[in-house]
Amino acid sequence: MTKIARIEVFLVDLKPATKRTDAIQSFVSQETPIVRITDADGIQGIGYSYTIGTGGSSVLALLNDHLCPRLIGAEAEEIEGIWRKLFFHTHATTVGALTSIALAAIDTALWDLRGRRAKLPLWRMAGGAKNAVPLYSTEGGWLHIEPAALVDDALAVKAKGFSGAKIKIGRPHVAEDVARLRAVRDAVGPGFEIMTDANQGFTLSEAIRRARHYEELDIAWFEEPVHADDVEAHAQLTRSTSVPIAVGESLYSISQFKDYLVRGACTIVQVDVGRIGGITPWLKVAHLAEAHNVSVCPHFLMELHVSLAAAVPNGRYVEYIPQLDPITHSRMQIRDGMAVPSDDAGLGIEWDLGAIERLTLGCIVHR
């Protein structure tokens, strides 16, 4: 094993290539903390996480002031021990988004370093369950997009072999949502999945009402119907409808997923590496979901989640939302509409270090 000798922390602000709106917000920026760890042999691992426009400076401060200084001299292979040490060091701010985002940047860098040292790709190192995962698109389904354009996008991705498309919901009246969904269903036919996402925009009673309208459209799932903190509301909704209920992007600990699964409050798990605190806890959640016979359809971060969804047997879908193109040379491989994990060592992401340096809002080095 080799000790950690140097850590560099960057913050890059990435603007979405398309306008992104949902029931509660507009996604105008992706602040991207990037951590590069170098071991005593000179081998490097690069990890990252993200915000959707706020909190990046706070994540950076947490990394630089409290987390990274504790890593110098640590054994890079002791990833579980490092994660727990940093988690309990920040006990006053866990469980929460800022701490999880910061931990994720470090943890993914350590897994990248491990893969590069072992010359193994992440999808094999973490399990190697399969070599391709079905893909669905979100980029053409934002809430501001009109029905004709939703139909055009859904038909386009269907023609590419994608398995489905996500349509944002949460228009003022249920009839507006139904009209948008029905236009897509009529166009794509019964063999193409339509995912829906409310982004926590409904009350329980409204979610129950809308779910009954969505049932006849045979949607693949109803994502984040009410506030993510309300497990009981999700349990009531799940009992009231045949529509699968999906949660996960706004959950930040294994115990939160445990509560949902034990209560039967969801039927799709959308655990996100950047929100749960890294690959280490992500895999635990995925296996916990497997024990409850629940599929994992990770949220966002397709360039990383493709490898993790392929690593576990219950990885069902990868979400297509490209975001890293400005700072990477590599692109996620797509073959016949399926997402294919990279066979390159580590995370399988080929970073454009020159672009990162040009776009960075600041870099701090720890030795």
C-alpha cells in the first residue's frame, strides 16, 4: 500500500448546454468540486461531485479546511477507514448535503486511484455484474418544453435505441401534465418507457390525485413526488397506487434509504454518488436495495454511474444528461441505445486537465 502524498482541490463552474427547468427550480449552473490525489509512487486519482448552482464555496471550504489536511500520510487503499474517519470528523455537519458532496469528491478520487494502481476499471472492481445498462434520456423533457417538442425528442431517442425518456411534471393543473404525457405516449407507443419527475413539488393529497391519472398512461415511475424528508407520505402514496415510486437524489445517508426500504415507501432507488458521499456508501445502498428486491436507477452523473450501474445486479437504468463534456476528452459510450462502462482503469473518465485549469475558480494544494 502507498501513502497519500499530495492533494489538489479545484472548483469548476459548468453551465448546462440546454435550459433545464422543473417544478421547483431552474438548473443554471453545476459547481464541480474536483479532487486530485497523488500517492507516494506518483500515481494519481481524480474524483468529483457537484452542486446545482449554490453551495460550491462551502464545499470547497469544508474540503480545504477540514477534510483534505487529514488525508496526508494516510494509506490510500484504506478507503472504508478513510471514509468513516472523515464522516465522524464532521459529525456536527452530517448527515447533510454539503458534507456528502465533499466526501464524494474525495471518495471517488480514492476509487479512481485504486483502479489505476490495480489496472482495473471501476465496473469490474466494484462487482462486474454486466457490461451494458439500458439508457433513458432526460435532456428533452424539461418542464418548460411544449408537447410537440417533447414528442420530437422522445421519438429521436427511441430511434437511437434508448429505452425511455423522462418528462418533468408539476404544471399548475393535473390536466396539463396528463396532456403532455399522453402526447408522448401516443407517439412512442406502449413499448417505450416514460419516466416522470415532480422534484418534490406536490403535497401528499395532490400526489395521490395525480398518480391516479398517471396510471392509465403506464408510466415507468413517479419520481420525488413529495418532500424527500417525508417517509410516511411516500409510504402512503406507494400503498395508494400501482405506479412505481422513485426516490434517492435528495437522500444523503444509508440510513435514510434503509428507512424508505423497510417502510415500503419506494419501489425504485435513485442513489446518487455525489449526494450519498461517494462510491463507498453508494455500493452499500445498492446492495441494500437488492436485498429488498428493488432496482437501482441512479440520478445524474452518467459518466460515473454507468460503471456503478453495471457493477451491481440490480442496476436498471442510466440517466442520459451530459454535463462533463467541457472538461473531459472521453465520452460515455453508447451502443444500440445501451450505456457501456469504460474498460479504462479507474473511473474511466479521461479528464482534460488543461480545461480544468482554465475554468477553475481556484486551486489549493495540500502536502
